[in-house]
Amino acid sequence: MAPPNVALVTGATGITGRHLVDALLRRRNRAQDRDGQAWRVVTLARRELEGLSAEDAKDVTQAGGQGQGWRLLTPKMPPRQQVKADLMDRAAVEKALQSAGVTGDSSVTHIFHCAYIMKDEPPEESEINLRMLKSVVEAVEATGGSSGSLKHGYLEERVVDGASWSWSALRPNPVCGFSTGSFMNITTSIAVYGSVCKELGLPMRFPSGEASYSAYIELCDADVLAEGMIHCATTPACANQAFNISNGDVFRWRDLWPKIADCFELEVAQPMAVPLAKVMADKGPVWDALVEKHGLQAVPMDKLATWTFADFVLSYPGDLFTNHNALARTGFHGMCLDTDEMFRRLFKTMREQRVIP
């Protein structure tokens, strides 16, 4: 068998990184990926992976710390190697990789860069995220990594100047998945909103105006995005290009919202432009009571719901969808998911893990 691919996943505690790690481990557990090579998975983050109980943490090889965090927020995760470092500090990243033995013949072959930092000002946000990406890439190069694909892109000048790696970027519209503490995840916000509405005996009202309610939109399941990332990493035709990706369907909230409400056995009411950030501002005690009443995991509401981001997505004033032909032409055929089925599956998983009632 060929030497394993070594995947370094940054931002593995977030919605995209968490689902990507699961997808890579599924391939590793099947012993081979599509190009005949097994995957070794190394995660890189500044904080511990949330979602691990004391028992589950034993299955994670730590480099630089012991497992801690919530008791159990996600399904049991298979083993992977966790490296802790501040992604802004190149020297710290390089040292962490060396301590984990990710050097030389065992060096990183693929960087999946899923980390992202939000800032109020776009120029600052761009600068800090580019700095973080450079830090990770240069640290990997210093430890012997040189080939594979860099997810989320990099300066094209590096390729032009002769870098031995290629890059690919995927551009999803809002990503949906099962994670906590992820700023850009509307799934958990909608789930908390629906649960609170049911507890208070209220209809599940769409929190924006008619323009948003009737606009055409697309979303991207985090599992679809993860499969797309692995496809780009193992498909030469994807090198040095950026691609749009989504579930593949286009919908209107007007049609989907009643199906979401039905997942909570609720009726809908006429849409009203009252932001969730305002509606839910005083609902923390209601959520805490729900947690106790149903024996849910003791996760604070602000760790599950990010109302400002949910309001941004739900109040988008126009159509929001893209063309996916470029990615499909490279042989990726995973964009065939019905978004209503995605929400049903995710809510079911959240109930099974005692995150919502």
C-alpha cells in the first residue's frame, strides 16, 4: 500500500473542520481512499476539541494538552491526532508539528484550512486571516511538507513562483451542520428558536420580511462541503482553481420554513421583520429551564445559537445561489441533497445527542 496521505485540518473545532475530520476518518476506517491511499488525520487548533467526554478523550492522541470541554456534544469521534498551537504564531505551529512527529517522510501532504476569524472591519479581517494561513503553510513547508492541496486558497504568486504545492478553494453559501460554538452555523440557531417557540406555545414565525421570505436561496450541508474538499484534494483537475458548492437545490424560505416548523410540531405565522437577536435576547432562562426539564446537555444558549449570523442569513434581501457546473465537470457529483431532508437529519441528530428536546 502507498504511504498514507497526512491531512492537517485547521479549525477542526468549527462546523466545517469537524465534519471534514469525520469524512476523512470514514475513509481511513475503510483503509483506502479513492486514490488508493489511507489517511492520517492531524487536527490543529488553539483550543481543545469540544464534544469529548473523559472517555472519548482517551481516543485522541494529544500533543500539548489534555482533553477537556463539554461532556458530549457530538457523536463519538474516532481517534485522530490533535495538535495545539496558536495559528497566528508560525514558530508555535512548527514546534507543535515537530512534537507530533509530523515531519520528514511523515510530513503533511494536504492542508485543509478551515480556520477563520471574524472581525468588525473587512480590511482587518482579511489581513488577520491571510496571516494565519501564511503561518500554517510556512510552518508545514519548514517541517518537510511540500505537496498536496491547500484548501481555501493562498496567494497565487506562490504557485507562479514555483511552490511545489497546489491550491483549491471552495465557496459555499451558508453552511449547515452539527457543531457548537461555531459562529457561522444557522442550524443550531434555528433549532434553539424552534424549541423555545414550542415551549412558549408560539408559532414559529419567520423573522424577516417578505422580500427575504420569497427570495431564492441555497445552503450547503457541511458533509457535502467536506466531501467536496476531499475530492479537490485528490483530483488533479481541481488544482489551482476555485469552485462554488452547495446542496444542489434552490428553494424559498416561504416553502421551506413550514417544513422546518413541522420538525418542532409548530405552525407558522406571517413573516415579520423582527430580528432573532431581539426576539431571543431574554430567552436564556427559558432555554435553561428546557435543558433541565428534558435532561439535555448543559450547553448555554449562546454556545448553540448565534443570532446575529442567523439574522444575516434569514434577512438576506435578494436571491442567493450560484452555478456549480465547474465543480461537477471535475467529477464531483455530491451536490444532490434536498435541503429539507438535511434539516430533518440534523435536528434528529441533535435530539439523539440530547442537544435539543
